[in-house]
Amino acid sequence: MAAALIETLTSVEDFLQRQHGSFIDGTCQLNSASETLALRNPADDQVLASVQLADAGQVDRIVESAHRAFRSGIWSRLAPAERERTLLRFADLVEAHGEELAQLETLNQGKSIHLSRAIEVGASVNYMRYMAGWATKIEGQTLDVSIPMPAQARFNAYTRREPTGVVAGIVPWNFPMMIALWKVIPALACGCTVIIKPADETPLTALRLAELAIEAGIPAGVFNVLIGRGAQAGAALVAHPLVNKVSFTGSTAVGKQIGIAALHNMTRFTLELGGKNPMLVLEDADIDKAVAGAIAGGLLNQGQVCAAASRLYVPVSRHAQFVEALSAQARAMSVGPGMDPTAQVNPLATRKHQNHVLAMLAVARREGACIATGGDAPDSPGYYVNPTVLSGLDQRSNAVQEEIFGPVLSVLPYNDLEQGLALVNDSRYGLAASVWSNDLGKVMDLLPRIEAGTVWVNNHVPVDPNLPFGGFKQSGMGREFGRSAIEGFTELKSVCITY
Ligand code: NAD
């Protein structure tokens, strides 16, 4: 695996050398008694940096800091235009430090430097600017009421949206910076204060963001970062009585635990969970375009994308042609470190996850999968899995029903469109789906019948800050982005005035 790596910035080297810990009340707070976790570079398994995990006392301190900052009004009662201006300054700083953040993400998470630059930084900056604008557009309604008493009284009634309070944003390791910002910026636009808990394996960009937030003028205590394992620090955060809202992105299994834990305190929650997303190719589809769409929408970030295409349904008459074209493209992809700009497939985020994907491939083999390409890992200390195309699987097999979250595409044939649609909907998940066709009548008939929070036509995976994103069925509860995000970080208050 030859690799020509880009040069690491000095600022990145310096950041990696530092001892990191949770970011509480405007500073990194270290505690020599805390457990230290070594972070590893997924490209070569070498130690990259180290972070101290928060203990129970630090969980309390971080929540108290966010609670104090919220109650003080230093952020929540700031004029909306001032909040907007501050968030726009924050976006400018993220853009100005874009290369540094992109390199940190690639070194920590493994993804391509192109993806870090374009998505983790580029798309995030667009999202930040879009969401900053909501700070000045939060609105209620005036409502006519018919209250009969006291006689002759007149009423004026209206609603207002008020910040929910302290938000715990719990983030997975697949897009650590972007998903953190999906939570931080709308919450701050609404006037909330935030504690981000990144996945313990990928905390670096969230820590750097917290420093940039201070530089942008966001007051200490308004944006905090809790470093810790999910089952300890994460669970303690969710259960904390001073947390008012949990915004969670991660697996369905953990999402259910979080929803149940949050209910004990009536803490509000939004859950963005797993997916097993179908792509339905119709008889008339342009196969080359559909294959390119499957590569882009299925192998992006090595398939570690909640909305990635992973079940591909193709008419039986075109199945063989599709499998052959898809495998040829997947086979031709170069595998290498994210810091090598020519590598098209990069390591998975952790050794544990690489083992999970390889174990799922072993299960698929036992279930009778025909491996058209891939199915194994290259000889490397990094956490790679070769891009894989499977066929010959039964709809009820594990590989078709369970989230693999790796560079694995399963292609299945269908006989007629009704059967194709039934297969698409035969999943406990319902995050996203795509339809590939130019037959407008058929597409329009299918759209309302597909059980998914997002349906793309002739593309798979693009998201936009203005387009609500979230899941049907076991893919989640609530929506992020657009107005939905603002509703998710505010409480609705009714006001009724007698005069
Ligand atoms: P995960 O559920 O294991 O962990 C997610 C986060 O939750 C991490 O920060 C983890 O430390 C924390 N956590 C774990 N247990 C916890 C607990 N008991 N209490 C509180 N926090 C806890 O998920 P992951 O493996 O990091 O990420 C992959 C999963 O995320 C996949 O299922 C993927 O589909 C999903 N995901 C969903 C979306 C979406 O928008 N729907 C986006 C990205 C990823």
C-alpha cells in the first residue's frame, strides 16, 4: 500500500502533543488522577494523542457550568442579532482554521482529507452560517381565544419560543466535527448552552472547536466538551437533572437506552439513529448512473454513514449487469490512508469497528453470500476493509437486515415493482432511501409509499441544512436541520393576557 501523505501542519502537530481533557467553563481542565486514553491513528495504529477521561465530579462540574451560564442570561438573553453575529464569527474562524481541523479529523477518524475538507469543514461552515441566521428568525404566533370569563374581559394570546436550557449533544465517531456542529449551532442560535460529548475515540475536533468558540466571543460555560466513555460519562450526562435536552446521534441500541434514561427526568430528547438504507433501481434506470450513485452513496466515508446505501434492489433482468459493473468499479478503488489524497478507500475509524465489519462479512459468507469483490482486509496495520460487493443473499439474512456500517454493498434482485417496494420497506430501519428512474409516474407513485425520513431520486446521500433530516421506525425520533432543529431546542410557551 504505497502512500504519498500530505504534510501535517505544525499547528496540528502542536495540538496533538498537548495533553487534552474536558473543556469546562472556557478552559481545558486536567486532573492527574483521571484515566488517560491513548487515541490511535486508524491509518497505521500508532498512538496519535492522549485525552483524560472525565470522572463523575467533572460531569457534575460541566453540567453546573452550563446551567450557571444559561441562568446568568449571558448568552440566552443576548440580543438575537448579537448571537447571530457571534455565531457567524465562529463560522469564519472554523473556515480560517479549515485545513488544521480537516487534518485533525483525518488523523483521528481515518477519513479522506478531501472528505474532511469538503464535508467536515466545508459543509459544516455552510451549516453554521445557515443556522446562525435562525437566531434572528425565531417566532411565535398570535392566537384568537374565546375564553368566556370574566365577563367583558378581553384577551390577547400568543406563543413564544424560549431556549430549552442545557443541551447535551452526544455524537458518534463517523462525522465527529460535523455532527457536533449539527447540535451546537442551532442550540446556541436558540440561546441554549451546550455540552458536547464526542465519541471517546474521536474527540479532537470538538476540543479544537471549543477553543475557537471562545475566540469568537462565545462566553465561557456556553459551549463545553465532555471527554469520556458512553456508558460512564455519557450515561451520567443523560441522567443529570440539570440537563434539559439530549440530542443524540448514534446507534439504535444506545438511542433506546438514552430515551428511557431521559424520560426519568422528563428531559427532552431527539434521537438520530441507525439505518439500513435501500436503493431501488427501476427497469428504465441508467445503470452507469445508478452504479456511480451506489459507489458515491454507499462507500462514502467507507460506508460509515448512517444514510449510506447498503441494500441495492435491481430488476432481475439487470441484476447480473449491475453486479458486474459495480464490482468492477469497487475493485478499481485504491485503498490507503486518509492523508494520501489519491487514496479512495480509507481505514475504518477503530480496530473494534474493523473487527465488527469483518465479522459481519464472515456471517454473510455463512449465509451464502457470493463475494463479487472484496470481503477481506488488506495486509496493513491500519483498520482497512476492502470495498465489498455481495450478491446471492436472502432478504432476511443478517447482511441485509443489520447495519454493517462499512464499505459493503449487497445487491438483490426483484421481479416486479410491488415486490421491489415490499423489499425496500422490509426493514426495522427507516432513515433514508433512493429511487433511480426517469419514469416520473412510477417515481411519484413510489414516493409516498417508501417508509423513510428522506427519499432521494437519482442521487443518494446529499443533505442540506434547510431540509429536515431524521428517521422513520427504529431510525429515530424527531428531526434535525431547518425549522425542526429550532423547534427541537426551544420550549413553546403560551401567554394569555387579560385586559
Ligand atoms: P454509539 O451509539 O455506540 O455511540 C454514539 C455516542 O453515544 C458516543 O459518543 C458514545 O460514547 C455515546 N454513548 C454510548 N453509550 C452511551 C450511554 N449509555 N449513554 C450515553 N451515551 C452513550 O454509536 P457509534 O458506534 O459511535 O456510531 C455509529 C452509529 O451511529 C451507527 O448506528 C450510525 O447509523 C449512527 N449514526 C446515525 C446518524 C443519524 O443522523 N441518524 C448519523 C451518524 C451516525
